[in-house]
Amino acid sequence: MQSRTIQPAPVRSPSVVLAIILAAQLMAVVDASVVITALPSIHRSLGFSTAGLTWVQTAYMLPFGGLLLLGSRAGDILGRRRVFTAGLGLFTLASLMAGLAQSPAWLIAARAVQGASAAVAVPATLTFLMMSFPEGPRRLRAVSLYGAVSGAAGSIGIVLGGMLTSWLSWRWGMFINVPIGVTAIVLAPRYLPETPRDTKSFDAAGALAGSLGMFALVFGFIRAASAGWGDWLTTASFTVGLVLLGAMVLIERYARHPMLPLGLFASRERSGALVGRLFLVAGMFSSFFFLTQYFQEARGYSAIEAGLAFLPMTVVMFAMSRVVPMLAPRVGTGRLLLGGLALAIVGMGWLSRISASTGYFPQIAVPMLFVGAGVGIAFITLTGRAITGVADRDAGAASGLVNVFQQVGGCLGIAVLTTVFVSATHAGGGESDAHVLAHGVSATLTGSTVSMVLALLVTLATRQRSSAVIHSAERIDVADAMAA
């Protein structure tokens, strides 16, 4: 007997529900990038060592990526609204403590708590979206906004970090979460639907293997970015991570109540959407990291100027949340996804031609518009494919998987393309520092282009004849979609 797909629950105000969902997702993803432009200021303010400074971001990414699967299952067992509110409350408190940090150890500890609490809260966001919006125009619009936020949040963090660091202090990159988090916590019990507790047994063995395996895998990527792929700790981390994740698969295969139902991978399109998301994020988020260095170190931009340089990409990504619901019923989400990926590949390939003397307009700003439009379309459609037809009982796991593949993709991209960057800059001896750095960034953007091409190939290999985000029996009427 097939499981029922997600049945939307009555909600008091869908717009408020969506605002809470988007705010939580935005805060969690933004916090991974908001410190990038602020790192020099944090270095001076707290007296970090050069090596220790990398932990400002690592301390957040490691528990966030490692605990996502466990966080998604916790919501299923204890009640999704209850777990979401608790995670968001801890995230808000940790953000306040990070902003008040007086030493490197204090800041790193607060960032680690931020990452762990984000892993608890974030998986519920997409679940609430599925619970609150019926399949059709309203869900497509909600998914479009969710996908746009997920895709643009990395660049938003860079813009926001640059503005706050230049105008106020790096601390405000942490403090800004507090009023948003408090507002969401107050509204959640009133507007978000609660789910009953699951009295079934907890898959402790699967949870332990999965969480430790994700920790090891994410740490391996982070370690590879700083110490190289041949480092013994990098190799050991990957080995342990793969062994533990393999053990988790075996455990889940025979568990009565698995933490991660393997049936979620039975759909070719869902599996393709998850892997495609990984490669897309690997190319996209790593480009933020290296372009920020290019703007500040090769072009001499201030923190705020570097942040504002990403605005064309960010604005267009958000604009796609209005465009996709209108285009999807006309051209089909399969064609729309392929078109979006192609557009992103063209833009990133064009952007990879930058040098130390490349003018911002049109050589940088225009390809950024292409990338923003293409990635915005791709994120929205990939998100829709990943959650279509998911059973009620698997909603938390499906939401967790979307965020797991996004987090792993970001770590993978940084790790691989850091190696590319180092190789390219070592080959640039005899030139000025600005030209060497620009050459390295150009090489990494070429790598980002290749990663996006892989996302396109995965999409082509896993597409099916019916590729709409909604089932054929529930096709969106064009007029309804435009009215929505």
C-alpha cells in the first residue's frame, strides 16, 4: 500500500507561515557566508591567529552539516513545531553570544552552537511548506520563494556582511539574527501547524552512524581545503565518513523505523534533483568565496563595495521567484530546469574570463545577471522535484536531505576549488600579486562552470517523460498560476 503524500493542514495565515519559513532558512544559510567579508575585522578585533580564523566559519559548517539528518528525524519524533521552535530559540541565543564574544574561543563556541541549532531547526522549514500549501499554484509560488532564498542566501550574506562590517561592526552580522529569531519564535506557536509525536522506536544506531559519518565527511572537505587532499587527517576523515555512511545504509535497510527511508531515492527525478543540487551549490557557493577575495584583494574594494558587487546576481535570483510560477505551466519544469542550468553555465563561463584589469560593467555585472537568473530558476525547480510525492511520514527526512545535499555541495566546492586556486596561483610566479590572485580566481570560476555542467548532465540522465513539479493529474492552470 502506498503512503499518503503530504496533506496540507489548515493554517491561519499562509503568508505569515511562509514568512517564518523563509526567515529561518535565510538566517541559517546566510550565517555561513555573512562572516566572509567580516573576517579581517574579526581578526583584528579578537586577535585570532591566521590558522584559527578559519574556525570562525568551520565551527558553524561542521555541526550544521553533521547534524542535519538527526535534526530532521527529531522533528518527526518530538513534533516538528516544538523542535523547530527549540532549535530557533537556541540559534537566536547563540547569535547573541557570538555578537558579544570577547575572545576567539568564545566566538568559536557560539558559532558551533549556531550550527548545531540550525541543523535542528532548518529541516522543519521545507516540511512546514509541504504541510501548509496544497500542490498546485500556491505550493509552486511558495517553493519558488523558498528556492530563491536558498539560492540567493549565500550572496545575501556577503552583501549584508559587507554593509554591517563597514557601517557598524562585524558583531551586527550576529546581532541581526536576534530580532528576526525572537519574532519567529513568538509567531511559531500561533501560526505553524504541529505534528503529533511519533511513538515508534528511535533508530539510534542509524542516527549515530549517519551523524558521525556526516561529521567526518564534512570535516574531510573542510580539512582538504586547508591542508590538501593528501593530508593524512583528510584521508582518514573521508575513510571514516564513507564507512559510517555505508553502515548507516545497511542499518536503514533493515531497521523497522529508519531514520532515513531509503525509498526516498527510488524516484530517479528526486535522486537526480538532490545530486544536481549538490553540483550546482558546489559551483555557486564557492564562486561567492573566491569572488569576494578577488574584489577585495585584486581590485581593492572595501567590504561594503565587495558586498554590493553581488547585488545584480542577488536581485535577479529573487526575481525568478515571480517568473518561474508563470513559466512552469507553459514550458514544463523539466525544460525550465535545463534552460536555467544552461543560462547559469553561460554566465559562469563568461565570468571565468576575469583578470586583474576587468571592468565591473559590463564584463562582471552582466554575466552575474545570467548566473543569477539561471541559478534562481534551477534552485526553484530542483527544490520542487525533491519534495514531489513525498509521504507524510517521510516529510522530515526529505526536507533534511535537501539541506544535506546543499551543505555537502558547498563544502565540496570549496575543498575542490581551493586546490584549483592554489595550483593556479603557484603557476603564476613573476607577476604582481593582483594578477596572480585574479588568475587563481579565474581558474576556480572555470571549475564552478564545470560543476554546473555536471549538474546539467545529471539532470539529463535522470529526467523522465513527465517532469512537472506537480503530478500530471494536478497540472497547474496557467491563469490560476498567474493569479496566484
